[in-house]
Amino acid sequence: MPTHRATTTRSRPTAEPAHRADVKRRSFLGLLVAAPVLVTAAEIGRQTLFDSVPDASAVALPSAPQPAELYDLLDVIRDSARPTANLITVKVNKDGTVSFAIPRSENGQGIITSTQMIIAEEMNLDPDQVVVTLADARPELVFNQLTGGSSTTFSTYTPIRVAAALAQGRLLGAAANELDQDVSVLTSRQGLITGPNGKSLPFGDLTTKAAAPVTEAANVVLKDREKFTVIGKARTKSDALAMVTGKKKFTTDLKIPDALPTVICRAPDLNGFPRSVGNLAAIRAMPGVTDVVKVGTGVAVRAKTYGQCIDAVNALEVTWAAGTVSGEDDESVLRKLRRGELPLAAPKGLGTTLESEHVFYFRSNSSLETNCAIADVRANSATIWGPAKSPIAAQNDIARKLGIPQNAVTFHVMEGGGSFGRKLFYDAALEAAEVSQAMGKPVKLMWTRSDDSRQGRVHPMATTRIRANVTGDAVSSFEIRHTSVATEVNPGLSEAITATAQKVPGGNLTVSESIFVTTQVTPYNFGVSTNFLSEVDMRFNTSSMRNIYSPDVATARELMVDRIAARMGKDPYEFRSEFTKLERWKKVVDRAAKEADWGKSMADGTAQGIGMHVEYKGVACAVVELDCRPETVNREIRSARTGPRVTKVTYVVDVGLVINPRGVRAQMMGGINDALAMTLTSSLHLTDGHFVEASWDNYFYTRQWNTPPEMNIIVVDDSDAPEPGGVGEFGVAATCGAIACAYVRATGKTPSYFPLDHKDPLPFTPYPTSPPVPPSPVNGLETTF
Amino acid sequence: MPNHTFKLNGETVDVEVEDDVRLLWVIRDLLGVTGPKYGCGINVCKACTSHINGKAFNPCSVPVGAVKPTDEVTTIEGLADTAPGGDLHPMQQAWIDNDVAQCGYCQPGQIMAAVAKVRQCRAEGREVDDAAIEELRNICRCGTYNRIREAIKAGAEKM
């Protein structure tokens, strides 16, 4: 008999949490901005609203709250944005619409729609009456124009509401004057303020009268959550029609005068660069070509069509300098990683010591829209169009590169065709500016797919090692050591983080360590529980791919959790339910198990797996069913990866207050499909100094034949949390963990690396690295259907 | 320079360009019709899927010289006009009803492929089921696949 046992999780008192009740009564300070029409802003400079210090709710060997439970990446980003929140304004226009230029980047997350909803709620409008656009780069916003870490709604929710509520109040006041009625008897609906006599005035007629002659502060009380009619209701994306009719414009769809297609010929090696070009004159004479210049990263070709750019790029004779990882491959990088691994600290010998080590190979965060930007650089100014999640940093870098002042660069932020972390950087914008300056002409620069795949940013290779000491029915220590090729953190994000990261308990960390420490939570009572990151290799182009470190760490962690459970003779679900730290988290685990019919009978070669994850002020639990039977694993599809198939996913997520449940479900679905790719099918192979994969027939992101036929996504709609947490990346990690655990349960084999098929023979013949772009086929009329 | 004529979304177009330039670039860069998207240029991602004489094809892999004056090319912009009544093709409406699109970049190609797949299934007397949908190779990097499945089945019922 064990000397002591883990007792079951105790329920917390069920009264409504005090912090939630507080929020609705608190009054906020807003700003009336002097302007000809009504313009309002928020003044946020006070204590955080979110009471994120958790109450420990289980007893055995409770783990102290980890830093990310007290102060996480969302707090970092929001606090960095606080001092400038009052520069973000809501404007009531004379045509009765309300407009707001959000200083964030839309790449499909649905933040334009959710922001319309937040403003509409506070002003009793239909969301369609709110016009939300993406703001140009505004350097005065400093850290408040950064889209990353799933932080948008968390950081903008309250400031936007305050500004909107203030505007609503001013309009009511102006209407009371005009109608000669007391404010308390007026109603505001759909942009019309109506008095008891039925007489009404539209916002558009009131905005001049409601405008502030001088800028002044004003108190405002926000709408009670119980009275919400827009927030929490499923809403279709505001640009759904534009997207299905082809009218939505992405960067390369824009018609900017004289901005002709431009492509860069790139080196065979990762980060190789050009020394000389042998046949410039011949290339300049090719059909459609207008300009050819050597730039830092390659040789740029401008032509009438992209097709002609690509033909010219492939005909260029360039002498290249070696790249940054010349001659290296996966295994040589892995050896270097292993030399940088931090020691596991807890001594072995207390009970049973379980250890694990997993390798996670490089993955690509290339979106379907490749890197692109339009640049029109003149003598003393530049105008840039492009998707950018940190346009202020982009503007600053471009100005430095061009040798002109930052305020001479106008950066128009375009909606992006997917990001997944890729658009935290602005590689194409920087190149477009350089090329436009060199050619003296506007350019519409686009990376080809092979550029985007081979030279683009990646999720770094990493190892995760875990040591757990298990004593009887308790876990006395749980250590995670994540060792990674360095994740490059973009200037905008790193400045925001270094400005506030000293608030993290145990502060004074590097940028990457800050992100790791503020995102990683081991959500179980495992005694002494620590998470550390070390980074070792700076030679790759990396970025924070969707969910950054968590997909890998969660995979390794949840596999170890299953091993500990097995060691104690406990069911994986029951173990998690028993050991998870908070009642809010346990509820989600229990709900997932129930919805998924956890423990049901499964055929040989198939199994369920469960994984949970805590991040973004929320909690998620995935239960998957995985089919590893030979007839499934070995099914053949042309130019595809098949392998084990996830046949069902049940995903329960508590993200706090839900703005648009349809949008939240969409983000979870995307995250789940990412997790399939991360765990099972998609990776980059480094060979001889370059990545092998050049296109989507090499890099196997989830396709229709991989996606789970059944997906049940449940968004908790009665969360205790008072505010919206983060959504955009929250589908990935828990699913990765669940798939990995299901694989072990179905096959009895524990993988030592991910994705599972990384070392299988490549199901394709690699495209050559020189010429750099696989030529377009000519037989497209033979494959019609 | 060679002259090329074909029908694009119901209108006869005329363009001067070398024979080997792929139709995608002719449509996008020279004719300014930007619904079909570039995602790979090698007939793999299917983001540029459009119709030629009512069948799905990928203009990134067809030289403009291979297109005949009588060929009717339809992009997402012209899809609605190929269906009777209404402002939208039933598949486009199904896409909105299911709020399929996330970033939207691949969706014109997805919708064009879906319409052709439904027609193909009908012609072959097959059901538009998961197996048929899994024949579609269009990539959605946002991972909207499950909503695409729902929308195709709903759209098929109205076609």
C-alpha cells in the first residue's frame, strides 16, 4: 500500500467568482477626443481586470502556481499596449456608421467581425453598422500594433468597449437635449435614439452635437454581461460574401500603378546570397522582363507577368555564396541541439523515476498566400502594402534600409491569406522596398512557393526531455527541459516583451525565455514542477509558428502523463481529472471524456487518446480516435501522406468570455487540423544545407483525406472567466498530445520523434534547388474533371 | 507578339502575350481578374481552380497558346452567372451559410472544385459523400476542411 494517496479534486465554493461580479460594476475612464464629430477613446492604466491567481484545488502534492499561471504572454502583450490604448478611437460618422481602425492584422482569425460585435454590443447597433478597417502602421502606438500570441481580443476588448460606451453615452446626451427629454427615458437601437413620444434621431444627425470641443476624460460604466445580445451569438464573418465571390483583395490582387510582378532568384543553400550574375543582359532581353537587379537575398526580376519573372529567374546564371548551414542535415543539427540540453535537476531515487526524450523536426508555417508586398519607393518616401502583424517594426526596418526617416514610410496593412506566425515578420516588405529602390520603380514582389517552403521561416527543431519522480500514488517532481534551435522573435514582439517581461515572477529573462515561461503551464499537481528552455542555434529562419513551443511540449508532457497514469494503474482520463490543478480545468477534462464516450470499446489497432492544455487564460481538452490498422495506414493516395488516421476529435475548450462562438469553433478546427500535420505528416527535411520540400506535394499539410471525418468542438459558454482569453492558437497543443497518446495506446509503441513519418522514405522525388523554381506543367487540360 | 482570344466569364477577351505564358498569369496579371489565386504554380495546391467549358482545371498549368477561341473559361467571378436565378451560385451560398472561409485565400478554388466535383458525381451516378470529397486535392492551410465538407453536401442538394 502506498503511504499516501492523491485524493480526488475538491470542488471550490460554487458562488460566482468575486472578480466576475466586480467587473460589471466598475466604472472606467474614457476620453472624449476634440474633433468635428464624436470621437472617443479608452484610458486604461489601472490594475489588471483578470484575477489570474488560481486557487489550488487538489491536494496531494500541489504544485505552486507556475509563472505562466500568474502572468502569462497575454498579460505581457496587453500591459505593453496599455499606455497607448487611449490612442485607439471609435468615431461616429455623419452617415450614421461607426468606424474603428483596429491596429491589428487580420489573416483569417475573424477579428474584424468580433470587433464589430464588441462595438455593436456597447452601442446597441447591428454589427453591420460598424465599419472596422486595419490601421496603417502608427508608430505612436509603440507596442499596441502587434498581432501575436492570440492576444488581440484579450488586449483590445475593454479599451474598445470603453470607447464605444462613452460614444453611446454622449449620443444619448445629445439626443436628450434635442428631444428635450431625460436620458433615462431614451432608447438606442440600430443607430436610432428614440424618445417616449416616438420621435427619434439617427446617430448621424447627433454626432456633430455630441462631439467634444476639447479633449477631456469622462467616466463610463460598461453594459452588464447579462444584457449582452450580440456578444456570445454566432455570427458569420463580415467578409464571407467577398470571399466566396472572389472580391476580397489580397496584396497581390491590388492594382497599384506600375507595380509589376517581381520575383527573386534565390540560392540553393538556406540563406545563401549572390556573388555575381553571369548573364544579366540576356535575362533583361527575355520576354516581358523590364528590370533585373542583384539585391541582398538574390537577383530580382521584374516583368509583365509572374510567369515571365519565373522563367527569367530559372534562366539566371548566378554564382552563390554558401548559406548559413552549408553541408548540414537534420542529424548534424540534432547533435548540436543535444550538446545544448540543460540538465534535469531533481535527483533520481525518490520512488520511481520516469524519463523521456522526444525530437521534433523542423516544420513550415508557410501560409497559402506566399510572402508578398508591394513597394513604391521614391527619392524621399516609400509606400508599402502588405500583410504585417507588426507594421511599426516593419516601417522602422524599411526606413533604415532605405535611409529615410520612419515617418516617410507609409505602411498599409493588408489582410493576409493566412499567417500561422509567418506574418509576424515582414521579409517580403523589406525586400520589396530594397528592390523598388534599386530599380527606381514600383514592384509587386511575391515569393514563389518553393521560396516560401525552402527559404521561409520555420518552426525550429527541438528536443523535449522530461523527468518525473513518482512516489506511490503521487508525483513528487516533474521537470521539462525544452531545447530548441533558436526561435527568432520579431523586433515588434521582442520590444513589447522586454518592456514588460520583468513583471513575470522570477523576471529578468531573455525574450525567448520570457515567451517560454509565460506560455508553459504543466496543468497537474506534480509536486516540484519546472519548465525551462534553452536555445542553441541561430542560423535558421524561424518564427513563432502557431502555438509556438506548446505543440511539442504538450506532446511530450501528455505522453509522460499517460506513462505515469499507467505506472499507477490509473486510466488516462481519470488520472488527468484527478491530478489537474483547478476545478475550472477539471470541468473541461470531464466534459471532454463524457462527450467523447471515453473508454468505449475500440477495435484492435485503433484507440482513443486524451490530452489537455492550459494557455491563453483558458483550458482545452482533446479526445481523439486514431486508426492505426494496416488497411488504413497503408492506403495509397497519389502524391500524399496517409498513415494513421484520426477518425474523430472531440474538443472541449473554455476560452473565457466568448465573443463569437462560430469564430472560436473555426479557430479550434484549424488548430486541430494543424495538430494532425504537426504530429503525423508534415515536416521539413534538412539535407546538404537546404530544406528538401519545395511545394505542397512535398510538405504534407493536412488534406481532405487526412482530416477527421468526425469533429465535435464544444466551446464552454458559461465560463467563470470574466474576459475573453486567446483563441487563435488554442486548438493545437491539446490535440497534439491526444494524438500522440492515442498512437501509443493503439500500437504499443512510443515514438521517439515527431512527426511520426519523418524518417519514412520520401514519397516524392525532390525538386532541384537550381534552377530554384519548379517549372509550371503544360498539361493542365489533361487533368480536368 | 501572338494574339489570343477566348471567352472569360461570358465575355470575349483578347490579349497579346507569348504562347507559353500560363493562363493563370494571363488572367491575373494581364486581364486583372484576381479570383484564382497562386499557391504553387505546379498544379498541386489547386488554389487557382477555375472551369474550362464547365470542367475544373488549373490555369497555372495551361499555356495560353493551348486555349482555343471557342473555349469558355469561368473563374469564381463568373460562377454565379452559370446558375439560374439569384445573385450567387448555390455552392457560394452554402459556403456563406456554413461560414466556411477563414482567410479566404484558397476558397475561390475550393468552391470551383466543389461545383465540378458535384457535377462529376452526378454524371457518374455517384453520391457526393465523404469519399467523393476526399478526392479533392485543394489545400486549405487554415484547416477549414470539415466546414468545406458540410458546405459541399449542402450546396450539392441545391444544385
